Amino acid sequence: MKKILFHSLTIPPDKVSTGMLVAEIASGFKDRGVDVEILASTPQYNFDSNLDSKVELKKISKNLYESTYKNVKVFHISSKKRSYTDSKRIFQWLKFHYHSKKYLFKHRNEYSHIFLFSYPPTMNIVGINSEELEEYIKNERLVKNNLLTINHFSPFLELEERPNINKKSIFYAGNIGKPQNIPLFVNYFNESLSNEWTLNIYGSGEEYKHVKSLENEKVVVNEYTERDKLIELTSDIPFALVSLDPNLTIEGFPGKTFDYLSMNKIILCFANENSAVARFIEKYKVGINIDPKNINNLGDVIEKLNSAHFIEELLNNVAILNKNEINKEKVIDKYLSLI
């Protein structure tokens, strides 16, 4: 059999959930004897400059470098560090996909299968996504066959320690940009929850300064924090926030959701009730969703947030989901079934 190629905008050492997920799936393929390679960008989201030195990039052509990740060969398309300026980000995006398509065309006969996890235009070559996106493709794009839904998983080890179910605290960790719509949740939090509650935010992004300006006694905004330190700081917090712009629906499924679950956290979702992540949370009963467009269940939400019995039930559901549905080895086996 020919080689398998995984295509992703990011890959470690960039600490982006999709890239880390792709790397772990590719590594799982390698462990099972599959000849697999990865095509990605050079590090561009790296928050810790010291990590750059841990990855040796060997230049093999004008715009292409080579490295390895857990014995998997990785080809990197030359990319500048990610910019938060829209015009620069568009140029970076176009450049990456232009060189990606050139690479894919040049090496098209070397691979039997290509898995694409990146953004359009290359993402549209194949769709392996959420059940909601599968339904959308069938109904709106009239594609009825050859669709398989595969859940994501956290690239990190599942933690055994459970949080303090009586602690009235929520945290958010990740990108602070416009799609995440953190300011809207902060306003909701300040207006709706009593002074007993606290909200801790960790991250960076184009909206960071704005969110930082919203700090008060209940809301603390911190810069990006390494995961080990984050786990230490949030170990006893039961709720982790997923926040999305209310206009995002099918495309709205942050990868951090699975990382939160691996940390044994209950998901407090602030998103359109028709978003993929909201439906996922409700299907598996691992959290609470608040629809920013239709906040009419405030009393019910507060009652659940303050119910130790309800929180204990959700934590049990999280443990079951981690074991049976978003287990790394089981997910990798599903991807292998495609070849």
C-alpha cells in the first residue's frame, strides 16, 4: 500500500488542538504499521519561543522544511508567525493553501489516501466531521453516501482527579478572538450570577485587551498559561467555558471541548442551541448550554449550577464519554477503518 498523508494547518510544537489531534492520529497509524506522513505549516502559533529549539527543521526546498513527530515524517510549508491583523492573516492563509495544493499535485501519485483537517479550500476535498455537519452535507449539499462521523478526542492524557463540586467557579482557556465572543459571556456572567461566583480566563488573541478591560472582583483575565500550570490552577474548578458567537452553528465546535472533558470538567456552553457543540453536550449530557440569542432559561441554569447532585451526575457522564466515545485508541481505529 502507498503512503498515507495527513494535511493540517498546524502541528506540534504549535499548541493548537486540531494540529495536536492530527499528530496523535498519525502517530497512532505509525504504531500500527502504516506508512504515514504529515503536511503542515512551520510553527506559527507558538506561545513559548523556547519550544522552537526542540524541533529541528531541515530545509529541503525554498518553501519546504522537514522534521519528525514521534517517528512520523512531517513536511512544513514555510509560514510566518501568526498575525492578529486580518489582512496579514488572509495573506498567510492564501500562501499556505497555495503551496499545499502545489505539494499535493506534485506528490499525488505517492499517496493512496489523504486526510485533510485544514480549512477551506483544501478542507472541502473530504468531509469527516461532526454528526451535525454530516446531516448538513446530506440535506444541503445532497451528498448521501460515503460519510462517516468520527468524534475528536483530547491529545492529552485523561486526568483522574475530580473537581470540587461545591466550588462556584468557571474558567476559560484558549483563543480570545471574535468567534469566541467572550465579552458577551462576561456581561451575562456579571448580570446573572451572584457574587459568590468567579470567572477565570486564560488565553490570548485579538480580543484580549478588550476582555482584560472587563476585569472586576468576579472576573480575572490572565495571559496564556501552559497546560501543566493551567491544570494546577483549575484542578478544583468544576465548570469549563465554551463560548461562541451566536451566529455560529454547524461550523461551531471548538477542539478545547475535548480537552476540558479530559480534565474532568463539566462544559458550560454559551452558544447557539443549534450549534454542533451545543447538540453534542446535550446528547451526552456532559454540560449545560445557554443560548445567547434566547436566554429564557436563566432560573433553570442557576438551579443546575448550584445543584451538587446534578453536577455529580454530569461528572459521571463525562467519565463514561471519555471511556467509550472519545477514547484515543478507539478513534484512531475508526480512522484506520477508512483505508
